[in-house]
Amino acid sequence: MPDYSSLSLPELEDRIAIVRDNIRQLIEQAAAVSGGQNEERNADRIAQQTEELEALVKERDGRKRG
């Protein structure tokens, strides 16, 4: 998991927006494509991006609290 502590709050917000957009695009791609390998690859990518989003939000929220 990357270390986001070196990012400023605005940089964290930008990265969160980028990752949310990535997830949206991956979901759209998954809806348009069928097939075992493609679906599995998209599911893996969505999971990875979701994990990154959760880490970014946790870092941001931790800074806002304290």
C-alpha cells in the first residue's frame, strides 16, 4: 500500500477524485464487456482501486480530525 503521508490535503483530494473516476470508468467497462478473463481482470482492477480509495479517504479524514 502506498504511503500518502507526503501528499498535501489538496493533493489527496485530487487523488481521491481521480480514483473515484477510475472506478466509475472500470464499472462502465465491466458492464459493456463480458467474458471470464475480462470480467475477472475488471473485478481485480475495481478491487485495487477501491482499496486505494479507502486508504486515501482514511488518510484525508485522519488529517481533518487532527
